[in-house]
Amino acid sequence: MRIGWLVVAALMIAACGAEGDTADPPENEARARCFPTVRFGDPRLDEQVRHRLGLPNVPLTVLEIEAVWWWNGTGDTNQPDIWDIDGADFYGIRDLEGIQCLPLKHVSCADCPIPSLEPLSGMPQLESIAISGAQAPSLDPLAGLVWLREVALTDGALVDASALLGGGAELPKLRSLNLARNQIVAPEGRATLGELATLVLADNALSAPPDLSAMPSLTELNLEGNPLETIEPLAAASALVSLTIRDAGLTSLAPIAALELRTLAAEGNALTTAADVPAEVTRLWLDGNPLGTMAGLRARSLHRLSARGCGLTSTEGLGDAGRFGNESEIDLSDNHIDDLSGLIGWDAELASLDLSENPLRDLTTLPPAGLRALRITGGALESLDGIENVTAIGDLEIDVSANPLVDISAIAGLVVDRQLTVNLDDTQVHDITPLAVFGAARHLLTISANRTAFSELDQLGAFADGREVSISLDGNGLTDASALAIPGELAWLSLRDNGFTAAPMPRIMAIRGGIDLSGNALTAIPTFTGVALQGLGALILADNAIADITPLEALGSTLPYVDLSGNAIVHIPKVDAPWMNALDLSENPIATIEAGLRADEIICRRCGLEDLNVLAPFFARVAVLDLSENPIASLAPLSAASGLRSLTIDGIAGLDYAANPWLGHLSELVARDSGIVDLAPLVGVERLDLRGNAIADLSPLAGRPGEVYDLRENPVDLDIDLLALYDLCIHDQVTIHWDAGTCVKPADYGES
């Protein structure tokens, strides 16, 4: 059957004048090696080609390859791209010899330590090349490929790029060239690249940029991480819009001062003045340059300015009217600024202003400013006087954490549209009630006051009717929890790592609200005599000393999430507890369980479980089960959990998966770092996460492209598993990302 359609396809190609019917080999030396039969220099390449085309293990000819390629391509002689096959990616190739015999227009090869690019010289039809890890020292074989549009040769050993960037090279269609992370030194001569728009030469050994004078369309250039001694050649790049020159050892931007750049990333250099920044720049990064001042900055309409760690002592040069556009982001953190008067004159509404790690003591010199976010962390702020000059642009975030701040009453005078977030962590604030005005106005209010001077939980009464208020008071040394009995409507309350030994049932919480009392010294689940609490969304009591769970009976009919991990629970008696979405019992020495608890998801990591029959009372209901890091000897008891869909058993070695065929009915199995060698017993599970095991053979997965596997950190043998990988990844429903080690369903699949 194959021979029949192959002959028909060959005849159709012959009728179109295809090269495959030529009797004499062509003049190109690389192409000439394709005749009379095709020979591949790497068995991996031979295997991948034969597997993709379904050709038998017999001598191949150019005619047969092109015929089958056409048949598996568009199948339409009226289409100009009849040679292309979707997903023409290669992986792990060590020698490209033979690839020139394929009718490819696009070559993609990830993690390919090829010693030479010479075979590509026999592919004049090439339009794009993407190869990572190449050990070829030179680009010379690509010099004659005039149809190239995109070239990416990254993470390799290239030294000489003159074939594309110098020496009179002319590639009239080349639009993108990425040679990042090689060892390229200065190309010799001038290349004529009239259509080149993007050039990436990051992390090479360039002492100067290449000659760009014959690249009139170049708009984006990346020279990051090169030991540049000069940037004079950039003066000729009049079309440049985006320039990246991070960590390049530069002391001056004078050669590019006249360019009409929009984006300039020049962090980590030795620049001492901002006066040479081009006037048209709208996005500017100068972090880590010893500027001392922004005086002389000519940029007229900045939307992003980052000048972290520049030794600035003032905001001089930043206050001109129109300097910043609306929704601009300004980062002046980690400087020596103690006066903001230099900002006077700006009239923009900023997305964010970051003044962290500066010696500001107050905000009295802050001019009127429209803001969405104000960050002043890790500084010397003692007072918020002056914050009244802030006008909230809709919602507002204020972060003044890690300052010697005591009084926050000035915040109460701000006008906020809908949502206010305030971070007071690691300050000396003891009173948060000034913020209650926002809760009373039904704003979405989030307060974080962890590790502060807060000592009176009674303050929560001021927020009791704030159903959209979330408060975090972790690590404040609180010991009296009686205020939790106040009726209220808090959305979230975190009291982790305090000193509570007992607590009443938290009636201060709103319906579906949550409370976190982890890391205290509670010996019992909070109770409130005679009152059943209805509607709590989450109760987190991890890392206490609780042994008895019977108080759960007082929590009403439903409680979506309960965390009792890290307690002292040995026995779970029969209780009429609420229905739970998830119950976390991890790190409890559980020995016996009676019927009563109902939960769709049970988490019992590091519970010391040896026999899973202990969990039998859960089997009728449980759908999701995490039993990681238990000394389990057998999974057999779980066969009785008929509704189980997801099982996590990380860190459990020695399990006999073959003895548990029911595993194949799971939707998900997670078994990381478990010493698994054989995949065969697990075939059938829709989603497998088997990272960090000892799996070398993927052949059991062949032919199952609709399932999802995560097999990273396994000793996969590429020479054994390459074909299985292709079966899994090379088809219409999957996009393969070799460099990331993944093949995934594309986001737009089914839409085109």
C-alpha cells in the first residue's frame, strides 16, 4: 500500500520539476553528498527522520524522502510550502550531516552539540534556523543562504560571526538574528542587512558593537554582558528603538545621545551622568550606576524609570512638568534621598513610586502626587506627615514596612476609590484603628501588621462590621484571644506565631471568612459554648498541640478547609463534624480513625502511616489523597476508595505499582522522588508527575499523546526514548519546547 501512494507522489513531484528526479548530483558539495543515497552522520537524526516519515530501515534516496515529505505535508501541489511538515523539530543531534538532504525550510534543533554547520550550506531554501548548544566555531556555512529570515544560534561556542555580521555579508531577507551566549569577538567588515530588525548579541566577548551602518531597519539591539570598550558604532543605528546594554562596563552614553530610542536598559555600568540619555526615551533602567544625581536628564516623557542603587542624594532633575506620563512607574529605591522637593512640578498620575531604602524621615517634602502604589520599605521613616499630598488613583497600595514608624493616623485622611492595602510589617505601630474608617465605608481593606508593637486584640472590634476587611497580626506575642468572641464580619484574620494557649470560637469572622491560628500553643480547637458557628470558610490550626478534634462538631454543617497539621492527634473518634472540601492532618501521629469525618480531599503527609487500612473510614468519600513521605508498604487498601481520582505519594520507595492495576483509573498520580524505574504499570493515568525518579525507558508511553506527563529529573536515555518522545510530542495538538523539557497543548489550539 505504501509503495503505491509513494509512486503516485513521486510522479507528481516529477511532473512539478522537483529536484528529486535529477540524475546527476548538484554542484553544492554538501548537497552532492545526498546522492545516490542519503546517509546521516548521527543515528539520532536518522532515527528521527525515518520515524517521522514512516520509512522502513532501508537505504533512502532524495526522491523517496521528498515524495513522502510531500504526502505528509499539505498534499496540495498548488501550495508553495508542500515540503513542510508541522512540528519539524529535532533534539539532541550531535552531527547535522544528512539534514541537507531533507526538503526543510525551517531547522530547529535544541541541545544539539554539533561540531559544524557545514551541512546547512546545502539547504539554499532555508528560511529559519534555531539551534541551541552548537559547538560550531563559525557561521561561514550560512553565508550563501539568501532566503534566511530568522537565525537563532544560542548557548554555543561561536567565535566568528563575520559571515552574517561582517565581511561584506548580504542577507536581504534576514529580519532577526540571535547569537546570545556564545564567545563571539568583533566581526570584521560590514554586513548589508537591509531588513534586519532585531539583533541579539548578549553575553559574548565583544569589545565593540559590529558595524551597523548598513542595517537601516534595525530597531532592537541587545549587547548585554559584553565587555564593551566603546559604543561609537551605535551612533549610525538611526532606526534603533530599543537598546539593552546592561553590565557592559560603560562609562558614557554620549555616542548614543542623539538617537531616538524609546527603551534603554543600561543597568550595572559605570555611568556618572544621566545627561546623555536620549531625549525620546520613555522606558529607562539605570540601576547600579554611580550617578549621584539625575540632573541634566533630558528624557521628556518617561513611563518607566528605575534608578535603584545609583547613589542619588536628591530628586533633582526629576520634577520638570511633563517629565512623567500617566501610569508611570518610578523606582528610586536604595539611594540616599532624604528630600523629595526636587519632584515639584510633575503633574502625572503615577502607577507606582518606590522610595524604599532611603533615609527619609517623613513625607513633608513630597509634592502633590496621584498614585496607585507608594512603597517606602526598609528606611528611616518615623512619620507619615505629608502623605496627605497623595491622591489615590482608584485603588491604593501603601507599603511602609521595616521602618521605625509608630503613628499611621495620617492615612485615615486619604480618599480611596475601592481598595486600600497597607503593609506595616516590622514597624513600631501599635494602633491600627485609624484604618477602620475604610472598613466602615465597605472598602476592600487589607492590613498587614506582622511583627509590630500591636498588643491589644480588642482593636479588632473597630473592624467588626468590615465584611471585606483582611487583617494579619502574625508574630506579635499576643496571648489574650478573648476578643475573637466579638460578633463581627472580618473576611480574613491571621494570628500565626503568637502565644495563645486557648481561644474562643472566632465569631468575629464573616460567612465564608477564614482564620489562621497556626504556630501558637493551643491545646484544643477553639470553642464557644452553646453557639454553633455557621459559614466559616477556613480554619487553620497548624503547628499547635491539639489532640482532640471533637470540637469540630460545633462548627456547623459545612467548613470548606480545615488545617490541623503538625498537632498531636493520635485518635480520631466518631464525630458529627461538618462536611469539608479539604482536611489537612499532616504530621500528626495518627493511629486510629473512626467513621464520621467527611472530606473530599485528605492530606496526611508524614503521618507515620504504615497500613493504609487506618484511613478506611475516609474511602467512601475521598477523591483527592496526599500520603507523601509515609512508611507505606502497600497501596492495596486504596482499591476500596472507589471515588479516588488524584493520589500524591511523594518520597515513598519500594511500592509495587504492578500489583495495583486500579491505578490506571486515576486522573492524576504524583509520585516524585520515589525511586520508580518502570513506567509500564502507570500507563493509563491521565496526568503523571514522576519527577526525580530513576526512569530511563519511556517506551511504555508511546502512542498515548493525549495524556500529560512530567518526567523531569529522570535519567531518560535519549537514544532509547527519542521515538517515544516524538510519539508523545509531535502531533497537531501539542507544541514542543525542547529547551524547557516540555511539550504542551498550545493556548490557541482549536481556535485556528
